[in-house]
Amino acid sequence: MWKRLFRGDPDGARCLEPPYSIQEEKDNVYLEFEVPFWIEPRDVRVEVGPRDLRVAVRNELSVVKTYWRNRSEEKKHPETYEVVDVSESLWSLDDDTSEATGEDCKCLFVNLVKPPLTESEMVWKKHKRMDNLNAERHGDKLRKGFRFFVDDEDDFQLESLLQALCFLEVGSAFVPGKPWERHSEGGALGPRRVDDVALLPEDAKEVLASLLDAADREA
């Protein structure tokens, strides 16, 4: 599996499958990296900054991710606005077992803690945080929310094309969850790798069908 498409990219950039699992909740964002069993704390560098997260494991991975920011809230409170409480966030390295292989490994766990609710959020927003989970997408009330890392947003609407091309090439594709899927019936669909065409998102299936039709015509 490719880690990078271009030299200089961090691992998992440009819609590639990231080297971690992510779970976002109201007050925390959890990331888990599976690393070899021989990795020690001295091999790990985690930098939780006010604007981005940087994770590096010696000879294994290098990740740089930028947080999504609510520009409207930041403009109102430029001195106090923050996405992550840097001082409260933490990481750990623990023994684990790989779910994929059953072999020994280690889990690098990163907990990004969101800051306390602002006075405005408590008084006027009924304790609802004005973060990526609750932001409206350019006035679209049916599709609410952004991914926690702005790098993961599909700004150019290429995600379905990449998924279809990957599926056509290798018979499987990585499908990141859509932020608004958590509001739909049945709850959120998290990031997943699918090898059944029926499990691809509808837009990716349409692109795949077009690619197959084009290939048939050229044959």
C-alpha cells in the first residue's frame, strides 16, 4: 500500500489511507497508530501544536495534519480562539496485538483534547461547541460538519474519482467517512476499506460504472 504519492508529502496525504484510525467525540479526538513491537518512546516524536499535529516514528511514518478552524469564531475572538487544548492533550505508547495479523505490535495513542466551551457557546448556543462537527457547509443544512483535519476535506470533489480508480485498479478502495453521515439514520460510517462494489459510496459507484463503460467501448 502506498504511503505517499509525491516526494515531500506526509504519509496518508491526498486521500490515501492514513496510517492511523481516528475517532472524534464532543470533547476529544483520538488517533491510534499501529507501529512495530520494537518501537520505543525514544523513537517517537509527537508535537501537538495550536494549528497542527505532527507525529513521527523513526523509520516508520511521518504525519503532519492541520486542524479545521472556524474562521467566523476565530475572527470574533482572535486572542482566545483555539481548536485544541495543547496543554491537556497527550500521547502514550503501549503493547498491543495487531487486529489484521494477530501479531505483537505497539499502539501509539494520541488524545487531542478540545478546549472548554466558551461563554458564548454555553449561554447562546445551548452548550453546543462551534467546531467542525456542527459547522454548516456553505449554507447546506442537509450536509453539516467538516472533517477534523482540513487536509482531509474533499475541496475539489475528487474523492469519488480516486475511490473508483483505486477500486478499478486493485479491487478495493479506502473510503473515509463523511462528516454529515453521523446525522443520518443508523449513525456515522467511519473510515473503512471496502472490497465489495456494493459498499462503495453511490457517487463512487457511478464513476466506476462510467470508467467500465469507457473501457468496454475502447475494447
